[in-house]
Amino acid sequence: MTSDRTVNCPTCGTKLRWRGIGGHIRYCPIPTEQLFWLKVNKSGGQDACWPWLGGKRHAGYGHFRPNGYSENAHRYSFQLAYGAIPKGMHVLHSCDVPACVNPAHLKLGTHMDNMIDKRNKGRVQAKLTHDDVRAIRKLIGKTMGKDIASMFGVGPGVISDIKTGRHWSYVK
């Protein structure tokens, strides 16, 4: 048997009824969009980053749960400002601040666009240089992949990816 009790919403203070273990709590009456913006610091102005003040995921990306489903805060912000995100598209930060949800700092792009942007901005922490990749290609077929990997301090999967062109294909 569950016992009913009243709790206050931590955001707006509204009294909500809670029905013990396995029960439920009524959602806050504040509209979802308004609740979202309550968790954003816009004090820097229109052109500044607007950091997400709510929960965060790995690497500092904001996390928001509108209507019970999980969403990245920057993706939710983009949708509020510009509409639905087409399937397969990513929302990229022009400011490189994972917690930023300022729609002016967000743009659509593909996974490849994101990887190119990371590389161009020096955010890729590659162990190999272009010369290393060229040297590895010369060794492939003459030396075992695991031995090549050991020589360059990487895993055998990296050597396989170079061999198949999955990674480093742009290095000639």
C-alpha cells in the first residue's frame, strides 16, 4: 500500500502529489520550453556562450529531459530556435563549448563535417602524424599488423583502419 504525500516542485514551488514507492509525481506546470530556459545562463548577452546549468553528460554536454525523454540540451535549443533536426544530421557548436546552448552558436552538419571541424580546430588527439601513416602503409603487407601497431604505439585496429582506408584516407 502506498501513502500519498505532498512535495514541492524544486523549480516553481508548486505542491505536487507523490504516491510513495512505485507511485508518480505530477509534472511541473511550467511549460517545457520555459523550464528549459530557466536552466540557461544568458547573462553574457546575445553573442556570448549560454552555458547549460542543468545536468551534464560526458564531455560536458548538457542533458535535458523534456516530457520524460532524454535529449542533449544543445539539440533541444536548436529545435526550439530552428525546428526539427533532419534525420542523420548533427548539431555542431561553432564556439566549441559543449555546454553552450545559444542557438546563434549552433548549426547543422553531418558527422563528417563534425570530424573535419575537430581536425581543423586541433581538437583531434592523434598519436600518428601524416609521415607515420605513410610509413605504416609501406610496412603493410611486409610486416604483421600487430608488430606495426607495437612500433607506433597504437592498437592493431588503427593499422587495419589505415589499410582499409577507414581512417587517414586523406593522407597521400
